[in-house]
Amino acid sequence: MFTGMQTSHAAIDTARLPLPQGETVAPTPLQADDALLLAANDTPVRLRVERKFNVLGKKKAAPLPVVGIKHPVDLNKDDSYPLFIVADNIEGRAGDVTEAEGSVELRRAGELVFADKLTAWPLDDEIEASGNVRLLQDGAEIEAPYLRMKMSEQIGFAKDADYHIVREVKSTFYQPEQTRLRVNGRSGTSTSGAPMMLNVSNAYGLPTTVAPTRPTEGSGHAERIDFEGENQIRLATATYSTCKPGEHDWYFRASEFHLDYDRKVGDARNATLWFEGVPLFYTPVASFGLDREGHTGFLHPHFSTSTKNGFDVNVPFYWAIAPNYDATFYPRYMSKRGFQLGAEARYVDEYTTHVTRGEYLPDDDEAKRSRYALRIQHYQNLGRGFSATVNWSEVSDKYYWEDLSSRLLQTSQVQLPQQLALNYSPVSWLNSSLQMRHYQTLELDSTIKRPYFLDPQFTVVGYKPDFLKTDLSLIGQYSKFTHPTQDQGSRFVFYPQLSLPIVSPAFRITPKVGLHMSKYDIDRQENPGEPTSFSRAIPTFTLDATAVFERDSNWLGSDYIQTLEPRLYYVNIPNKDQSRIPVFDSALTDFNFAQIFAENRYSGFDRINDANQLTAAVTSRLIDAKTGVERVKAMLGQRYYFKDQQVTIPGETARSSSFSNLVAAVNGTVLPKTYVDVAWEYNYRDGISERFSAGMRYQPELGKVLSASYRLTRDPLTKASTVDQIDIAGQWPLSSQWYAVGRYNYSLRDNKMLEAIAGFEYNASCWSARFVAQRLEATSTTANTSLFFQLELSDFGSIGANPIGLLRRTIPGYGKTNELPTSGSLLSP
């Protein structure tokens, strides 16, 4: 037996920790500085006693406990010593028990225990601690008057304990949103519901990238905590909150909690949710996620109110069937329409990806009929180069999206694809597909035309580099076009091409020749007496040349490499009369920087333009000299014609000038944290801008963003404006906790507001509140007003109508205020 305050050289020299019977040891000599004796005035300084034994035949070391006074020694988790004890007094029986008292500290890899008194049984790896006990273990901190535990097995209990557990979860500060376009077919007004500045590459330096994970915490008090093994904690008569300890603005009180960090799910019995001292609801059983993954159980309800549907409430139920497939049910009640049931099933494995979504409203009180929506998306790898896809969408009526768009199925498509495809790729350079494709057309007015169906279409596409010292590409396609009212028939296309790239570090020249061959057989004609068979063979020639020049540059105090990249693209295609060939899938494409370097100005194969033309363009870039990242890009281009246009598409007027519209574009960070995107297409002949867009996004910090844009688009055939609108949006802090959000989208063409959003957010760290109002007029002749109020309990759930999806789709750069990253979790673009 030895006591720290009375230890002498003799005690140090003779103190040894016995090893299990039968093991041989070799002692390590004690160094002179391993023992610091008491000062002359008996003031405690520090006494450290260490004996390290190398167990023969084993790789691990068997140490003596550390005996000391005050000032514990800091150790990292990777220290080779498995156990240290620091205390004012330590007594023990060799190989049996160690008793420590007074400022006790027990330390081992990944674990730390503080207490007034501690008893340890080394052979059983068990401890008992009392008096101001504090346990730190695997991200958990427990404070209690009493604790008993088997350390390595993490089995034991604590009484009357406060706990604080920190784990990592997925970050959702920014969440990618699919861009959706809205079309007001009833009035013929084409409007884009997607803001211009929604997607900005991380390379341009805006703070839009955060770490993939972030810490989340759970804390509370329990009359008893049972440790049931690693990642298994049971709490009796306890509270749970994601607020910081001592700041429980909200908490879940229950007779029992089970926190399973293996499945990342918590279960509660006889639970009541309290917010700011007010009980919100009681439930006999509850289940909640401890991370961002889904777990079986009811999800938090969502409710809203709108002029079309009245009070709207949705209570989803999630079923985690297996790690790779699940189902979610969406029972929904609308006070003006009735009860609707929605469901989503998902399945993913090595060979399959499947999602089915559906909604059914048996009796719409407003429309006086049943209504439904269905979407199936499936991909199947069949092996040996074969695969199959299904993309099927269907709704009960043409006004379904306007009236009943939901969280499950949100879209504004007016042509719903119904497609089945079988794909085959026998070698890497050859792909083929056989597909059947129909459409459900939501005929909102006469401007929406029903497209042709494919019954079926077979396509072969190949690209073989280094084929006889050239690059070979080919397209072969057979299509059967059907339509209820227009001409229908079949088309066969075969288009081989050979190119000879000449490449050097400073330039690239690529001549290419091809032969477009096609044949038509018409089954039904709107104008009887016309030929029923057509064929054509059209040779093509293109020459593409690009050079790259570089120089050092400086912009706003930063070093850059500036490039100058002129490009010439020549196309020669002879004229072939195609006026009697029906138009199945061709249309005039938009004139932009992608199209001016295309050989055909029409999409599809029904029209092959005649051409003797040269495109001249120049691109200049500012490239960061340190990172090689492009910061700014400017482009200017125009096409010059050496002959008059002969081939046209129905409704198109033949070109009369010898040059095309001018296209120009600039995008990048022209100022710090300020991204600009400008594109312009100018028509010299008519003296008008056929397409112009300009947008700016200023984002100095995460959660602080302003954007403004203007967009003008004219129909390439009629020159009438189809889009002429301004768009302003932003998220901005009003104080340390209050944020304002909003969007204003106005059509100058129609002199009306398309969409307005205004709201406020309050961030209290572990909870936030959002109130958002939306006025939407872009998709219907009858405007719809919706109100959203959400109380979100961070990393636990939310109550009310969820406006997050709306804000992310409409406010470029929007981020959740209660997930603002701390320093260190922001990634450099």
C-alpha cells in the first residue's frame, strides 16, 4: 500500500504492478526525471511514478498506474499506455484493486474519467466512481454523482446524470435543386420559373461549398443512464434536446429513451414535446433519427394554406424496408378537395435503380372527379452489354399540376414522356438502343401541339478513334412515326463521318467529311396525291481550327494567365430540295455559342440545311496563376454566309443577309464575391436583340446573398417576345438571429407579377422559425397565394409547412440559417 503524499524513494523503487501468473517481464530502468519529490515546505508539486514492462511474447505493454498530485498529464488517444490514474491519494492491492481519492483522473485511449473517488478492478476492466463524476467517451460527456462501468465493453450505468453527445451528420446547407421551367399555356405566355443565377460553379469563388459533414449534438438529463455496449445508450425518466447543455429552449421528455447510434435512430416511450416551457403534443411511442438517414416511422407533418386547396396537411410515413430499398406514404388532406394518398417506392442495387411515385385523389370536391398522377423511373443492367430503362409519367387531366402539385410530384411539364428502351453496347465504341416513346400532352391551349410518337425507334451510334489514322463516327437510325391527325410514316437515316485531327500544343485543325443518307416511306398523308416515298443523299464537309495564345496578367491585385483563343469553323453542304419531306422531329434550334459551331441549324434529321458559311469567334479567359482555375470568360462570335439560304422549315422565312446575328457572352467573378453572367444575341437586320440576359449574384458569406437578373427571349420564327422579365431575390441577415428572404419575378411583356415571395427566418441555433408568403401567377389565370410557417427543431424534425424546397428553388445561393457552418467546415472552392 502506498499514499501519494508520503511516497519516498524507497516506495518508488519497490512499487511494482504484478503481472498475470506465468508471464515473464523485463523491467525498464527508472529515469532520474521520472520522480519529482515534494518541495521542502511540503507543497504538493507533482509526483509521477511509471513502470513499463515489456511482456515477452506479446506486443502490448503492461504499465503501472500513474500516481500524482495535481496537474494531470495530457495524453493523446494514440498513446501506447492503456491506463493512467492521477489522484491526490492512491492505494491498491497488487493485481486486485486500485482505490484513488481526491481530484481523480483516469485516462486511457479514447476515454477520460474525473471523480472525487474512484475504485478500479484492473483484471475485470471495471471502475466505480462517485462524487462529481465526469466521463468523456467516444464523443459523449456524462456528468453524474455515481458511475459504474466496464470500460472496454462500455457496459454500466450512471445515476442522476446530465449527458451531452456529439456526432457527425450530413450537411444540407446547400442542396442541389433541379431547374424547372413553367409555361403558362392558357395565355400563351412563356415564362421561366427558374432564376438565372441559381447554379454557379464553385470554381468562381463564391462561398457555396461546405464540408460534407457537420457536428450535431444531443443533450439532456436522466434519472438513470444505462450503457448497453458501444453506441447503445438507454435513458430512464429523461429529456432529450439538440440544444447546447443548459440552453434547452425545446426538449423531448419521456419515461424512456433508447439511443441506437449503430442504426442511428432514437426511440421514446410516453413522450411529450416541450417548446419554451409549453407542451406541444404527447405521443405514447416515438421514433426519431440521430442523423440524416431515413428510419421507419412517421415523419414530421407538413401543413400550409392556399387559395386553391384551403388548409393542406400532409403526414408522411417512412418505411425503411432494407438498406437499399424503402417506401414512403403521403396521406394528404385538403379542406377544399378532400383526402389524397401518395406513395413512393425506391430500390437500388448493383444492377438496378428504380423509383415509383404515385398520387390518388378518389373524389375531388372542387373538380367533382377522381384524379391521379404516376411516375416510374427504372434502370436495369441486364449484363453482357444489355440494359433497359423505363421513364413513364401520366396524370388524370391537363390541370393536375396547376391544382394539385405536391411535395411528392412537383413539375410543370406539358409533354409527359412515356418511354420504354432496350440498350446494347457490345464494345466501348458502339452503342445501340431500341425504344418506344409516347407522350401525354396537357393541351392547355392551341399553342401546345402533340408531338409524334415513336413506334418504335432503333438507333446505332459509334465513334472509333484512330481508324485508319482517322476518327470514324456514324449514326444509323430507323424510326416509325405515328400521330392521330398528321402525316405519319417511317424514316431511315445513315450518316458516316471521317475526321483527321491535326493537334499541337498551340493549335488544333480538324477537317471532317460525311455523307447523310435518308429514306422516307409515308403511310398516311394530310394532302392526298403527294409522293409517298422520298430519299436523299447529302455530302457534308467541315473544317474546325482553333489556336490558343497566353500572357501573364494582373486583375484587382491578383496574378492571372490571360488567354486569347480564336476559332474558325467552316461548313459546306450542298442544297437539296426537302420541301416535300414531312417534319417529324425537326425544329429550328436556338442560336448560341453551341449552335454556331454545329453543322446543322435544325434539330432532328428531317431538315439538313444547305451551307457555305464560316463562323468566326474568339474567347478570352482569366485563369488563376496559382490554382489554374478559370475565373472570367468572355466570348464573341458571328457566322458569315457565302450563299443564300434555300432550305427552310415550315413557318421560317429564308435568310436574306450575308451574316448571322452577333452573339456575345461574359461570365465570371468580375469583383470579389460577385459573379456576373451576361449573354446577348443581336439581330443586325431588324435592329433588335433577339436574346439578352444579364444577371449578378453577390455572396460575401454563407447565408448572405443577393441576386438580380433580366431576361429577354424572342421567337426565332415570329420575332415576338416570349420572355421579358426581371428577377430579384436574396437572403440577408437583419441581425445575428433574424434573416429576410424574398423574390420578385415580374413580366414586362404581360405587365404582371409572375411570382413574389417574402418571408423572415429566426435562427436560435438549435431551432429556427420561418414564415414565408408566396403569390404565384405564372402557371394559371387564377393566382394562388400560399402561406408557410415552420418551426424546425434542428436535427430532430419540424412542425408546419416546409418552405425550404421553395426557397432553394427560387433564391439562388439560399442556405439554411440553422446550419450555418462554423469556421473550419467551409471548403475552399
